[in-house]
Amino acid sequence: MQFGSDNQTGASTQVLEMLTTANSDFTHGYGDDHWCRQAADDLKQLFSCDLEVFFVATGTAANSLALSCLAQPWETILCHHQAHIIQDESTAPEFFTGGARLTAISNQAGKLQTEHLKRYFRQLGEEPPHTPRTSALSITQANESGLVYTPDEIKALCTFAHNRKMHVHMDGARFANAVAALECSPADLTWKAGIDVLSLGATKCGAIAAEAVLFFNRDLAGSFIHRRKRSGHLVSKGRFFGAQFVGWLKDKHWLELAAHANRQAKNLEERLALFPSISLIWPREANELFVTMPERLVDFLHDSGAEFYQWPSHSLPRGIELKNNTSFVRLVNSFATTDEHIDRFCELIHTFESESRSD
Amino acid sequence: MQFGSDNQTGASTQVLEMLTTANSDFTHGYGDDHWCRQAADDLKQLFSCDLEVFFVATGTAANSLALSCLAQPWETILCHHQAHIIQDESTAPEFFTGGARLTAISNQAGKLQTEHLKRYFRQLGEEPPHTPRTSALSITQANESGLVYTPDEIKALCTFAHNRKMHVHMDGARFANAVAALECSPADLTWKAGIDVLSLGATKCGAIAAEAVLFFNRDLAGSFIHRRKRSGHLVSKGRFFGAQFVGWLKDKHWLELAAHANRQAKNLEERLALFPSISLIWPREANELFVTMPERLVDFLHDSGAEFYQWPSHSLPRGIELKNNTSFVRLVNSFATTDEHIDRFCELIHTFESESRSD
Amino acid sequence: MQFGSDNQTGASTQVLEMLTTANSDFTHGYGDDHWCRQAADDLKQLFSCDLEVFFVATGTAANSLALSCLAQPWETILCHHQAHIIQDESTAPEFFTGGARLTAISNQAGKLQTEHLKRYFRQLGEEPPHTPRTSALSITQANESGLVYTPDEIKALCTFAHNRKMHVHMDGARFANAVAALECSPADLTWKAGIDVLSLGATKCGAIAAEAVLFFNRDLAGSFIHRRKRSGHLVSKGRFFGAQFVGWLKDKHWLELAAHANRQAKNLEERLALFPSISLIWPREANELFVTMPERLVDFLHDSGAEFYQWPSHSLPRGIELKNNTSFVRLVNSFATTDEHIDRFCELIHTFESESRSD
Amino acid sequence: MQFGSDNQTGASTQVLEMLTTANSDFTHGYGDDHWCRQAADDLKQLFSCDLEVFFVATGTAANSLALSCLAQPWETILCHHQAHIIQDESTAPEFFTGGARLTAISNQAGKLQTEHLKRYFRQLGEEPPHTPRTSALSITQANESGLVYTPDEIKALCTFAHNRKMHVHMDGARFANAVAALECSPADLTWKAGIDVLSLGATKCGAIAAEAVLFFNRDLAGSFIHRRKRSGHLVSKGRFFGAQFVGWLKDKHWLELAAHANRQAKNLEERLALFPSISLIWPREANELFVTMPERLVDFLHDSGAEFYQWPSHSLPRGIELKNNTSFVRLVNSFATTDEHIDRFCELIHTFESESRSD
């Protein structure tokens, strides 16, 4: 019953087999091998465009390296107040950019909207060099509230940003889940909507440790190889990271893994709807659910072996306050979430409710 | 009619004369001279305690160097949303700290209060190393809304911070104005209330370019000489910066300069109260006024040679919105503000109002 | 015939199998799993001591993170002029330390000796804060000339360094080869000789991507988890990196892999000794050979499919100049170097020599 | 008898008077004033060209800010092994560049020559992104051995550098002394010879604290205002720094001050030549002498109140070793060095020698 994070799984069999296949024989190091070339070709085909692609082992590296190509040290990057880059990656963005600043503008909304950008610029007394220039926007897909941005929403944000001479980064740690949810093409969700750079995560959805940074706007990629090297993210046996992507992308495997995770989230949502003590806080759109439940239920579930995290209260919708003795909780489904996991989880809740009623 | 900033003045005669006196003869370089030693002694006497003191030429350097002694690169520093360190010093804090983060917690209040700290920690899902540790609090005295913190308010903030193992920095660019306003001792406003480090600014109140960083908590000062040197802030002819402080402090000169600025602010406040189109937004407590006035009046005053800045709307009190055709404006009085400046400024407003009525 | 680098191989079967075993089931992320705990325990047993250990994916990350715990940004780290950290890792040490400096002191010697340290300090006009304080020494084992430091040599260097209040780091990217060459214990080569921190590399000797940073001096490790996280080197599915070490260490597998590489280097050395046009430049002590050969032979070998790198001339011994039309060349043997590789390589040389004579 | 450094003097009367003149009235802050504009115009006229100019308070800031415009964090800057930027400015260059590297290439020569550059590139195994790209050259005028580069020497270095796509910085802390020594135009020594950026120091030659960074290659200056602000080097009352330059440049005052310092150095050289125990090590070309003398004489002079520094032995010419009981010593003459200083200094030496002979 692991609903803690999609990084609590191992890798999918297909990814692991491709990695094993890649083990034979000698190749050049540092990504100069046919596995990395194959992965790059597969990604170009998937996104129906030419692009620059770089592989790294972690999402934090992917995001921070991407952002460092979009912001000078005296500039600022706008993001959602619950964005992974501002909430969960220590001060990595500052480290990689040489001290640029993240500015959260979403004001407890579930999704970033152009309205947030407009208000930000309306209130800003920008006066360089005293104030940092606003150089980039970063959005997350699927996002920090478990929601997905539609192509039109992305296009609106990118258009606004480009008009202000900002570039746009997409944190796609759960990009596969968003594609599966929206049933549109990867291109529609990215460069066709104006995204300049995408951090595409395979790790949370079936790989061991494999993230790709894709520059649709290739002019921004010039310094990447230097930044990756000097941050220690150029792996010597690069083939193993290329091979994970080859295995992940082959025969739409990635999309099936993501669709499974989303389906299980839907299943869990439907099951939880039957329990009156549990409330869905954000609409379930991809593989994550955000719900409130009694604190005592949280304890009971944890004690019974279920894994999931309580979530900070300022990621609740604006105006919503937690009731007393209630917790805000995130439940993540993955490619490895089985029906049994969900059954057992719901049985536990049922047991708890029965006991509560009988008290 | 310069109400733009207290840095639009020159230096006071007494400061300039002391600098001239310091010019004669040879001394050692880099602050190893009797002027710097005298200034340090004078400051120890003024604050009635032993302390470590370092001189630099700018307020941004003083603040950023001080903060860099309080936060590791993976930590965060709390501050007011309008603090100079977050609004007006580019990304200097990030540069000097090696990428630590500023977090604004004041939510449009005029002053930081323990309530803001409490809410911050209540909402925080701190989970190192994923989230930055909260290591310091920085407050401004007199502050970003022209208000002064009382000794009790400072003590409450420092006590809360120290209980959370945070250190407290005070940005004292207008510390003299606060002391003059509160008529209490420098010690009461700083170390006796729990302040660990003070950036004490003389520049805005009569010096050419002279700021002192005072460590009441001397344990924090160990790396300062290295940080100052490698950021290019160790001036070779240090005597001239020590001498400014000697001149500034002598015979309570600094306090008289500040008291004059505050008095003129009070005079201006009283005069402006007579004009119905002008509203005081924050109570006038030191040398700055924050008012709203018609946009056309702003234009008229600027066209007539008055200098002052419009201020960003998110420094208005929470819940207050600017009416249409109205501007939010800051008016700063300095040691050099004369009665004539105020008279002419008010006459202009009178002229504008008369003409408006006759329209 | 890959003699280019030991990173041109894949992983050993045993390592790969352990990684596959680790794939089953769920675990916590970020290294909080039984594989990482097992690997840590195995390392403690191997080194016969308690220690702090952290896993990362690349040698550059291991080295730079380790060094960042040994030097403040205003300090300098001494190293060999051909050290990987100064020659092959871009400016990663500067990035991770926040701008500390590397100072090469070896003056074209093959190994660092206390004599180099003595001369450095004799010539140094150290005057903080103007000059950087010397805070650490980094040595490589097996080293940049293919040589190994004996326990006594390490002890002499560490004793000198500790007496100057410096800490000592060992870059052990080829530590296994050194242990195999010296047939002494890992403890003898490290903490018993005074090493404070070791970057222990498994990647070059049989792993996919697995490096461990071992703090024998545990007081230095306090900031590591923060530094690793904010540099993007905390992998989410940490188990896969722990598992590589478990597989690598099991049943002295690591030592067998290294011994094989060393043996093949010895074989190759003996075979090359028969060719008069090839000269061994540094004694062959581990798995690398440094030789000179005619430029035309280099071209012939490359054209025939052999892989190896030409090496910069300032890594030649002091006083040795390359003769005209001669190249300096590095030949690396790995756990995967077979007798056939060596046979074919030598046959090619034989062919070349025969043809040359008949010219 | 202060021969320690030219920063042990105060300011010249003319500079101080101009600063006093600048004190009257209000001006805009942050360099937006007529004093800074006047200073910029004066510098354009002096150098007979258009240029971008920025004022700061210290030489370290001037040098480091200039270098940060010439090197990305993954690049390296070549310099003399005794350059102030590598020997006396802590790790400021690393701090300002975000971790670029300085590489000393002069090998104990007195001046940098194209031969040093050639050897550097011949030995370099440049392989980006593994090795830092070589992006800039920095030379000092007058230099670290008290020597001056002729226009032809500068041109040769710049031509070589530009051919390798490197930019060239000149550290002109003693530029005035070089101009006075060579009796050529400032333009001949800078942009006409290929210099891209000059740190022009007034501090050592008559100012209080005033350095100008001059970009002859204006394309390189784009980020300067941001870099200066976020490093705390944008002074609020900028007029006082502009005014120092106005006073310094007026009526060739700067050149007279420098010529006086040079003349006194020549006088001192001639007087010292009479003492057999004192040997001139580098030719005296500007205002500094580098000599060897008996250690006991050093002690005697210091005890008698003379000020000067012993110099590190690796700044001796290659092949020269200090004899036992001998010290290497630097003697700096300034605009304030009087005949009496020299007389008394030489009398002391005479006394010492007399007493020594009679021992």
C-alpha cells in the first residue's frame, strides 16, 4: 500500500531489460554511444521535431540545469507556490543559476494562470539593476496539485511570458501522466504551445534514474554541456541512461505505465468517494489524489502499513482551512500500484470507520 | 524639494571635516589604523557593550555580508515582503550567501510580528534536506513602511527566533532615525532585545559612504574578514571610512541629524494633513511618509521640480486598493531637508488644488 | 582493443544481477532503504571502522562534494598538477566549494611528496584575508601517473598536512586497483594513514554508476546531505546505487575485478617491452600504462580500431621532452580487458614495425 | 619612511578639494549625477575614444567585476604567477565569476610574454567540457615585478590572445605610473594595443577610494550594472566617486602624481646602488623597487620605523635563489614620498653598514 511517491517503485521490466542489453561490449563514455543517440532519435520522433536533448540521473538536476539556462544570476523565475523547484529541491535552483531567485506568484490557486502573471507585473516596481529582471516562468505538468494544464492553458501562459521576453520551462517529472490524462500529443503539450525547455522524467514512471532535458528552443542550450559537466551530472557510462530511455519509449511503454497509474488513481478516487470522512480537495486528473481525512485515520493507516505523506496546509485551495483533527494528505499511484493495494487500503479505512461508529 | 531618498544629500559638514582631518600623514592600509580603531571604540561605547565591527562602503554590502554569516547556502532567511534586502538589492543576498533563499512572510502587514513567524512555521512542511532550513530573521529599523519597532516588539521577534534556533539581523540603514524617534538607547533596540547583528548605516544620515556591521553575537563574526575581502569590500585606505564614523558619532552628531530628518517629516505630515486629496497610509514614525495622492498631482509636482518616488502597490496595507487615478508615493526627509523645501512643496500642492477646483 | 578508459566497459555480471534483484518490491526513496543500509554496513566492515558514507552517481560529484566539506570558499586545496580534479572535471571543484581554489604543487613529479608541501609553504607569503588559507590536500590513489602511494607515503603526507591544520582527501576512482596492487588492507591505505575523506569509485571497476564518499573523519560530514541534495545528487530511487555496492563488495568481487585489470596491465607491459619503439614512461603499478610511441604508430593503431588517448606533455616527468614525431600515450586496462585484446593490439604493433623496417 | 604600499598615503589635496566641492546640494543617487558624467567624459577624452565606464571603490572589485565579464564559470583566465588577482585578492575572482579559474603561466618570468602563452597552449590537452576553456588573459601595468609593458609587448600579447578568441584585461592599479614611465598616451597602452577592459586605479595614486572599469570593447559591458549592484558595489552617493576622478584627472594632476612617485623610486634606486649589501632584482621602471638585503638590515630598518614588506621568494627571477640570511624586499614610492623619507632611509642603511663593519 505504497501511496507515498512514485519513486518508491523499482523499474519496469522492459526498462531493466534494455539496461541489461546495453551492458554488453565496450562503448565510448560520456554519452558518446549509440544508446544515447538512439534515445535522442526516439525523443525527436516522439515530439515530432528537432531538439537538443541531454540526459541526467535526477529530476532536481534536470530542473536546475534547465533553469540555469533561462536565468542570469540577477534575474528571477516565476513559479507556483507549491512547485517542486521551490518546495522540494532545497536551494538547488539558486545553486545552479549562481543565485537567481524563484518568485512564487500563484497565491494558493491550483494552477498558474495568466491572471497571476498579470497581477505580478502590475504590482512590480521593476527598476534594474535594483530589482531582479523577470526572465522565466516554470510550470509543472502534471502539476503540484495533481492537475494537468491543457494545451490552451499552456499556450496562454507561454504567450504572455514570451511577450514579456521570458522563457518557459516545464517540469515534466509526471509528464507521461499528463499525456495519458489528456490524450493529446507530447508536441501539443510542449513546443506547439510555446514551451522552451522540458524536464522529461522517466524515473517516477518506470525507470531507475533517467531524466532528459529537452530544448525545443535550441538557442538556449549552448552552455548546457558545461553546466552538466561542472555540476557532476555527466555520467561516464552514459549508455545506461540512454538505454533506460530507449526501453521506456519503445512501443509506447511509457504511456502504458502512465495510463495504468492514472487508472489506479481513478479507481482509488471512486472507492474513497464512498467514505464520508474523506474529501477530495483538488479534482483528480492524473495519478495523484489530494484529500482530507481525520487525523486518527491517518494514524491508523500508517500503523497498519500504508504509506503516504501529509501535505503542507498552504497547498490547500485559497480560503480553505483544515478543520480540527483533520489532515491534508497526498496519495500517489504508480505503474506498480495494483488492485490489491487499493483493496487493502480501502478495507483498512472501512475497518476504521466501522470501529469509529461502534465507539 | 528632494524627497526621493536620503541618499540624494551630500555629507554633513562635521563628517566631511573629519574625513579631511584623516587625510594627513601615512597610516597602515586595510583598516589597520587609528581612525578605524577610534570608530570601533566609539561604537562600543555607544552600544555599551563589546562587539565586533567591520566597515564597508554600501548598505547592500553591509546587509549581504551580515546575512552570509547567518545562513548556509541551503538555508532560508525570513523577512518582510517589502524589505530592502528582497526588493532593492538585486540578488545580492543570494550572491553573498552562496545561494541561500529569502522568504517573505509579512503578508502586507506594516511590521513583522511573531504572528507571521507562527503562521510560517505552522504551514511549513520542513523536511531537510529537501526543504531549506530556516536559519535567520532579518528586520529593518526604521522599517520599509516608515515604522519603528519598539524594544518590546524586537524582543518578542528575537525570542521567538532564538527559540527556533534562528539568528536575527537588523537592517539599520535608518537606525539613527529609529533611535531619534523612540528616544531610547541603541543598546535597547539591539542586543538587549536580542539582535545578533546590526547593519548600521551612516550614509543615509550624513556620511559619504560609511556602513558598519556590528556583531553583538561575536561567535557569528569569524568568517567576516574573509567574506569582506573576497567580495572586494575591504577598502585599502580604510582610515577614510573609520574617520566618517568618528565624525558622525562625535558629540551625538548622528542623533541630531536623524532628529532633524524626523522633525521635518513630522512638519511635512502636518502640512499635508491639510490637503484633503492626500492621505497618509502608514503612521509617520521616523523620517519617511507614505501617502496616496492624485496621479495628476504627482505629475504636476514632478514637472515642477519636486523629487520623490511612486511606490509599488503591494506595499500598501493588506486590503487597501489604490483608487483609480491615484498614486502611492514615498516622501523621504533627510538631515538636509529645510523648511523651504517643505514650504515650496506644499505651495505647489496648494497651487494644484486651487487650479483643480477652478477647473 | 579498448584501452581508452575503464569507463568504456559495461558493468560486471554480479553487479548487474544485484541491481536486478534490488528491483523487486517497493522501498522508501532517497537512500532510506535496506540496500543502502547494507552497502553502508559492508563498507564499514571492509574498512574496519565506523564511518559516514554517502552514495552518488559520478566521480566528479563524489570528489567535488567531498572537497566542499574541506574548504571554505576563501581557502585553497593542494593537489597534483595532473589530478583529475584539476584537469578533467571542468571547474566542478570551484562550483561545489563556492569558489575555493585548487593549487597544483607537484611540479611534474609522478607522485606528490612532502617535499612539495614543504616548498609550497616555504615560498608562500600567507597573509589572510588577502591570500587564501591552505585548508586541504587531495591525492589520487591509484594516481594520475598510474602509480600507487604506499601506506608510509600516505602517512607522511597526512602527517604533514594535519600538522598544518589541513584535511586530506583521497580520490579513489581507482582505489580498488591500488589495493589489489599493494595487497594491503583498505584501512591501511586510508584512515590508518590519516586520510579524512575518500571518494571510492566502483564505476571504473565494474559498476554502472556508483561512487561512495566515505568520511573517516565524521566531524567533516555534517553538511553533506544538504550539499548532495542541492546539487541534484540525491537520487530518488537510491536502492539501485546501494545495490551496486552490495554486489560489487560481495565475496571480494571488487578486488578480483581490480586484480584482473592490474594483471592485464602487467601482461601488456611485458609484451610492449619487446618493441624498441615503445618506452614505458612511468613504472606500471596498477592498471594503467603511460608510454611513448611513434606518432605514425599511434595513427596506425587508431586506424586499425584500437582505442586509447594521447596524453598532455606536461604530464611527462620533469626534464623529459617528447622527441620529434613521438606521442605520449595512456593505455588503460579494465576488468573486461581480455587476452585477445592484448594479443591483437600487439600484433598490430608487430605488423607496423615489420612494415616500417621494410620501408 | 613608508615604502610599504602606495595605499598608506592619504589623498592628494586636489582630489580632496574636488570631493568637498561635490558635497554641496542634492543630486540623484547611484551615479546618475553630473560628477559621474563629467568623470566619464574626462576619461573618454583622456583615452581618445568612446568607452563604457563604471566606478567602484576598490581595486579588487574593479578587477573581479571586469574579469567576471570575460569568463564563464567553466572557463579559465591566464595571468602572471605573481598577479595581484591570484596572489592578493583572496578568491575574489572565483567569487565574482561564479567559479572560473585563474591559471598562472609565467613560470617566474618578470613579464608575461607570448612565449608563455604558446607553451601553455602547446601543453594543454583541451577537451571541453572536461577541461575549462581558456577565455581571457589578464596583465598588470605597471606589473607585479615593477616593470612596464611597452605598447609593442602589449600588442603582441593581445594579438595572440585575440587569435585564440580570448579577451584581454589590464589591471591598471598603477597604470598612471606606467604612463608616466613610458611617456606614451593612455590610448597607446590600452585599446590601440588591443586591451578590451582596463581597471584604472586612482586610489594608489592620490584618491581616497576610486577605481574605474573602462570597457574599450563595449560589447563586453552588458552585464556590468547587474554584477556591480548585486555585489554591493553600486554606491548610493555616487557623486563622491565621480568627483574624485574629476579632481584626479584635472590638469594632468594624475600624471604629475605618478611621475613624482616614479622619480622618487629612481632617486631611491640610485642611492641604494651605493650600498654593496643591497641588490636590485628587477630593473626599476616605475615606482617600485625589488631588492635583496641582509635579514639583519631588514630588522634594523623595521625597528627604526621604516615600513616595507618582505616579498615571497617565488617572485624572484627563475633560477635565482635567496642567499642565506638574505631577504627579498619591495619598496614602494608614492606621490607622497619626500626626499626626506629617502634621506632618512638611506642614512639608516648607512648607519647599519658602519656598525656592521665595526663589528
